Amino acid sequence: MTAPLMSLTWTDHVTGRQGFLVVDRLVRGVASGGLRMRPGCTLAEVTGLARGMTMKEALHYDPAGRYVPLGGAKGGIDCDPQDPGAYDLLVRYLRAMRPYIEAFWTTGEDLGLSQDLVDRAAAEAGLVSSIQAVYPLLDDERAARRRLADAFAVEVDGIGLDELAGGCGVAESVLAALDRAGVPYAGTRVALQGLGTMGGATARFLTRAGLKVVAVADVKGTLANPDGLDVEALLAARDAYGTVDRAALRPGDRELPGDAWLSADAEVLVPAAVSYAVDAVNQAGIKARWVVEAANMPVLAEAEELLAARGVVVLPDVVVNSGTNAWWWWTLFGDIGADPDEAFAHIRRSMRALIDQMLARAEADGTTPRAAAHAIVTDRLPVIAERFGWYG
């Protein structure tokens, strides 16, 4: 794959802070990828995320489906989302990016930003929608928009379907890996970094499948209990940023340092918060058999090599967390409706097929799951380009 089709850096005239947009590829003239806001966000980071989006779109290509893939893109803003001026900065960024969003970039929530916030800021910036570039590709725009709005209005046990979709995909990735290894769900221990949108939903699905969440990290530190944390109580006690009110802890729950989740006694480690969480140094403390990348780019390449050398399997983000993006488009294009059971069944089938294909390819090629995922994408991209058009 070549360099991105387009990269740009924007400087806010009020604060001097920078924002970025990278369009990796256009398919059918459109690219898909969320907008993140975090302190220290860089162009290089956004470039890597945009390439990942191209891969996620290609991996979910189904010739029999209504939804066919878009290209990959990503946006980023270098700012703490809890900064008092963050929202106004977001509006100014979206106003500056308006021509691209209207023409070819469909975007939405990512690290540091909720979909509600993106939608509100997009309206203030004069946009019809943050995904309006895809509307010309729809058979019935009004019905499609209504279907997606209905899906976003659905809640299951207090959590929105849009939030649960990604966690369902991550959890199914874990379960598929356990099944291939012949490991029973009951008693399998999980440690997570992050109890926000992705981490919280993942924790719910895994505990309901019979696994035991023994550690969860948020910005205040790590919460741990070798007998298992009360995930539902923690979900009910978290704020909009995934920070848990410590008043919800039980007598047997412990508060540990922030990085303690990495070395927890667990078979499965799920980094579900920030990029670059696992590096060449701290990977040495990992005891887990599987590292499942719910966040985007949480394991640095050199860390993954060291983990692989000692038998730790890293399931890559481009597959594991791709369910969120796919759910949006499956719903909008009409492959599924606003029913949660239908959505979860579709996500589970698709994710399990992808995980099984990736792990089988890795075993056959004698390589890592990430390399296998890249090989699968490499096989699919020429087919997509020939059928739908490819720019970049």
C-alpha cells in the first residue's frame, strides 16, 4: 500500500492547537473514519489510524451484503477533551473540515469524543451530518437515516446499542480465540484498560459469557479483585469518560496503581483505552496468553515482537474493534435493523468468521495474526478496487 491520498494539518487561530485529517483511500468516492481528541495527538498517529480504517473496511466486505466498503480516513485534535475550551475547539475544527465532510469524509466518535458531542458540534459547524458524504450512495436516504437514528435510540440494560456493538465484536473475538484453543469460558480471567465506550461494553459481554473480569484500569488507577469485579456495578458508577466512582467498590475490591492491569493474573488482556499503551519495556510484565486490541494501536510493534517471541498472541485492532464501524454501515445500508438481537447476531457471525480466518491464515503461514490480517486485506483490495473504484 502506498502513501495516504491526502494529509493535512490545521492550526486553530484561537488557541494555536493543531488538528489533523488523513484520507488513506477513497472507495466509491468516500472514506470512513472517526475523529479523536487527546493531548499529544499527532499526524503520524492519525496516519496510522487512517490506514487501519482502510483495512477494517476491506475486511468486512461481503459481496452478498447491501453495504459495500468505503475507503479509510481519520481525524485527530491535539487537546484534552476535558479542557474547558475543548468543545469550542471541536466546533472550529469541524467548521474548517466542513468541505471535506460534505464531499467525502464520513466521521464520528472516537477516543475522547462521544457521538452525541460530535453530532452537536457538527450541527453548530453548519453540517447536515457528520456522515453526510455517504448519503448519495444510499438507495433510500430517508429510510436509511431513520433506521440509523432508531438504532442509536435503542438501549439494552442501560447502555446504548451503538456502544454495545463494538464491545460485542471485541468479546466475540476473545471467545473465538478461546474456542480455537479449547479453553473454557468459565474461570477465564480478563484484565482491561479502560471502562469507557469500548471497554465497558466488552466487560459486560465477557462477564455474561462466563468469564471473570479481575482488573479494570481508568484514569485514577486499577481496580482489582481476584474473585472477579462486579462489572455491572462499575458500569453504573462510571462517568462520561469511563472513570469509576470508588464509592461503588466492595470490601474485597482493591485499588492499585494505574499500570497494574498490565501484570494482572489473567489469561486475557484487553487494552481498550489509549494508543501506545504497551511498549517494549512494560510488555515484560504481561502474564496473559492473549492481548486483544480493543483500542486503536495500543501495542507498539517492538512490543508485539517481544510478546510473540514468548508465546503471547496479539489479536490486532483492525479486526478486533472493527465491529463498531461495520455496525454503523450494516444498519445504514439495511443489512440489519434497529433490533439489538439482530445486530448482535450479525456482529457475532461476522467477527467470528474474521477471527477464525485470520488465526487459520496465521497458523498456515507461520506468522502473527496481524500479518495474517494484512494478507487477507491484500487479497481483497484488488477485488474491491475493480468493482467499486479506488482512489489513492
